[in-house]
Amino acid sequence: MDVNVIVCTDPIRCLKRFSHGRNGEQLLEELQQVVGQHGLQDQVQVTPCRCIFGCTYGPRIDVARRWSGEKVLYGTVQGQASISRRGTVRFSEIPEDLLGLVRQNLPSNVDFRFITVDNVRTGLRREGAR
């Protein structure tokens, strides 16, 4: 598993906030569809969770890049923001195109021009450009 996408679906906070007309539950469902439609279940895990703090900037998505050890935080703002329990963090804005979000966070050896359900299942990856 290369990437873990964590989507806040806290019913008190993030389900009341929207990004491009979608709340946390809708973002979760759309991300799961994107991963399934592109055969990326072996590379990307999409997980719901309760509060991950920062709902002022929500809905919230955290992406753990297991391949690099980095974590990218997404919300409705771009740049630095203060979260009471986490301190100052850097946000990227949740894009309208969630496939783009997934692509940005996969390792560079995943070439989307060649992804099909068959070659993902067999583990075939093209080296080189994304």
C-alpha cells in the first residue's frame, strides 16, 4: 500500500462543511469510487475517521504517503493555518478533481497512461513519468 487517504466524516463537524459542494461523506465516497474505477486498490487505501482536528478548515483529508513518510493535509484553505491540538500546519486545498489528488500522492513509478485493471492486479508498473 503506497498511500492512505484519511477522510474526516465526523457528523458534528466535517459533514456540515463543504468543498466544491461536497461534505466529508461525499468526498469519502467519491475517493473510493476513483480508486475502484482506476484499479488502484493495491496502491491506495481510503479510510473514514472521526475528528482529525482542523474542521474550521474542513472538510478535512489527510494523505499519508507511506512510500516517502510524508503527510499532506487537505482542507478548504491553502497555506499555513493553526489547529489547536496540532499547532501550525500547512494545508493544500482539496481539489475538485479527486483523481488528481490521488495521482499527486502516488510514487512517480506509477504511470497512469498504462494503468488497467489487469496490469494493476498482476503488479505491472511502468518505471518513469507519472
